[in-house]
Amino acid sequence: MVTMLSLDKFGHARHNHDVCTFLEDSGQSLNDWIVTTAFYAAIHYCQKGLFPGDYFVDSQTKDLEYYTKFEDFLVAFRASAGSRRFSSPHKCRRWLLDSQVEEISFEYSVLDDNCHTARYKDYNVGEEDKNDSISYLDEIKNFCV
């Protein structure tokens, strides 16, 4: 049985990054999957690279707490206000980056938006969005590793 503590987030990130590169190198029109794998690689780079760390969950007080892993931060985030009780890990992660990790916040937001569009709105992803996704994934990786 695999537990959350035994998961290798950098290994998972590298795996998704390798898939992203493989799809890009294939020469096929798979831009939707390229931006999707780029986003999921970024998730794991962030979850491992940003933790452990000191972060706040209360935007008013901005009292820092030490979190050993993202999952602990997610629990505190959800408990910090009633409206967050049902927040998804995606929304929590994006809030964390937007509010406290401005070095890669923009890049992560673009990856998140590109992935969401490719998965749920329009799988026809253009070359510019694909290229931005690949570039922003590299920036996130460099920041987190």
C-alpha cells in the first residue's frame, strides 16, 4: 500500500514532464495533452518544492505557520473559513501561489487556465499556448527543484 508520505512528488513531476516532452517530440497534434501534462507536472513540482515551508491561510492576519506538506496546508486552508470548506486542492494550490509565491504565480496560473480550457472547453490548443505551457513548466521546475 502506498501512503501519502511515501509518494515521490519530484518523481511524479519528472514522469509527467517526460510525458509532456514525449508528446511534444512526437510531431502529432496533441497540444491539449501537452498543456495538460505540463500542468500536472507543475502541480507535483510545486507540492514538493514549496514544502516544507511557512505560509499563512488567513489573508487578514497573515500569521505564518509551518507546513511539512501540501496536504497539511490544504486541511488548514479548508478550516480557516467556512466558504473554503469544500475548496478543491487545485483552488487551494492556486490561492497559495497567487497570495504567497509570486515568483511563479503567473506561470502556474497560465498552466492551470490552459489545462482547464484544453480539458473542459476546447481541446484545440494553439501553438502559442502550447509553447507558453512548456516554457512556464520549465520556469516552475527551476524554481522548485
